[in-house]
Amino acid sequence: MANGISLYSTSEIENRIFTMRGVQVMVDRDLAELYQVETKVLNQAVKRNIDRFPTVFRFLLTDAEKDELVTNCDRFKNLKHSSNNPYVFTEQGVAMLSAVLRSTIAVKVSIEIINAFVEMRKLLQHNTVLLQRVQAVENKLILNDAHFNRIFKALESNTVPKQDIFYNGQVYDAYSFIVKLIKQAKKSIVIIDNYVDNTVLDMLTKKNKGVTVTIITQQNTTLKAADINSFNAQYPSITIKYSKAFHDRFLIIDNTLLYHIGASIKDLGKKCFAFSKIEDEAIIKNLISNL
């Protein structure tokens, strides 16, 4: 917004949001137009900060995906014979763009785009996902009435989203998100975070009994041996490992569930950050092998 006036209407932005590989994305050319910069300038800014844009934030379209885009949208017809495929950005990628473009208009436009993503996600959740889940429950009930209670509880359970953005001030929501992940663990939790303190221990008190915890952090952590010993006396057990090999924050549950988290766990909700679930088994195994 500029002086309280939106630069673009929600519908204008929503018409530029596509679904690729199961996630909502925007094409680099559309984003460049909204940000009022050249596409080349936008992508060069990303390349200079490429460590901020993992593939869950930005990825290159395949030839088949580009052809699908050209077929479904006339304004991309000039891409048909281009040898350079466009990049697309997820919601988290859009949020990160405002930081690397470093302009007032980039921040304002990013907020408007993210709001459009949120509105579309709400629509999908209420009109598509909910309907599919209800239909799935109904089908299971028809097949086996004896499983009614189990299925009903599964429908009511609070699932953790695959990706989202928390904004400044959403401290409790962010805390609740991490606790839900911690409660999912049946055997082990690995936290990779260079800045941990007793706030993290407070969250870990919510873990299931018998779940082991490994915290990988830097040597200058504020957590002391006395803190760990006191925690282990009541909620065994935590092991701390020191490493300078990691820049980003990760949470690994039972060596099968991996979340990339855009802020230190102790600071969640104090500033805007994004998180995303990484589902590629090869990536998960590779990360675990490097711990």
C-alpha cells in the first residue's frame, strides 16, 4: 500500500498465481512487472543472495511446465520458442524477495502479494481440501463403521501445514506450531539452530516420553551444562553437539520429517519468517548423514 492505497487489486495479483508441483507460485516475469523492475534485475538480485532461496522458495520450470504455462496463459506466448525457462517463486520466495530487492515498493508489493496468497489458500482450504477430507471420511465409514471413532478423530486433529509464513507478533502461533511438531515425534528430535536458549528447553518439555533430543548449535550457546542436566533429570534426554557447519535452521522428527525454519526457534514470532516441509527422502537422508 502507498498512503493506505493498494498498488494492485487482490484479483489482479490472484490472476498471476499458478499451481506448479502442488504449490502456489508466481512467475519471475509477473513479479518483475509488479515490482516495477526488469526480470533480469530481479533474477540477478536473487543470484547475489542465492543462499536465501532454496528450491522450496524458487525453482526453474521444466520444458513441460513452461509449455503448460504458455498454453494456459496468452501473455507468456513469447516464451514458447525461448531457450531460457522462467523461474517461479513460492509464497516464501516472494517474502524473501522484498529483503533482497531492498526498495520501498518491493516491501509494499510483497505484502499485497502475500495477502493474495493467503486469501487463495483460505479459499482452497475451505472449498477443496475440506470437501476431499469429508468425502474420504465418508468413504471409510461406508467401508468399515467400526473405524468411525478413529477416522473422526483424524479429521478433527490439528495437522501441521507444509509451508506458511508467520508475521511479526504471532509469537503464540509460532510457539504452537513448533510444539505440534515436537509432539509428533515418537523416537527422536534433532534441532539444528546456532542460537538456542532455555526457551527451546521449555518447548521440549512437551515431547513424548522416551523421545531423545539432539541439539546441534555453536559453541557459544547460552545453554549451560547445568540447564541440560536439570532438563535431563526430569525429561530425559538431550544431547548437545557443537558445529559451525550450518547456517540455516532445521527440525528433524524421527529421521523422516524435515522442516526448514527461517528463524531461530527461540525468536519465533518476533519477526516475519517462513517455514517449509522438505519431503524429498534423498535430501533428508543426505542431511542426516552430514550431522
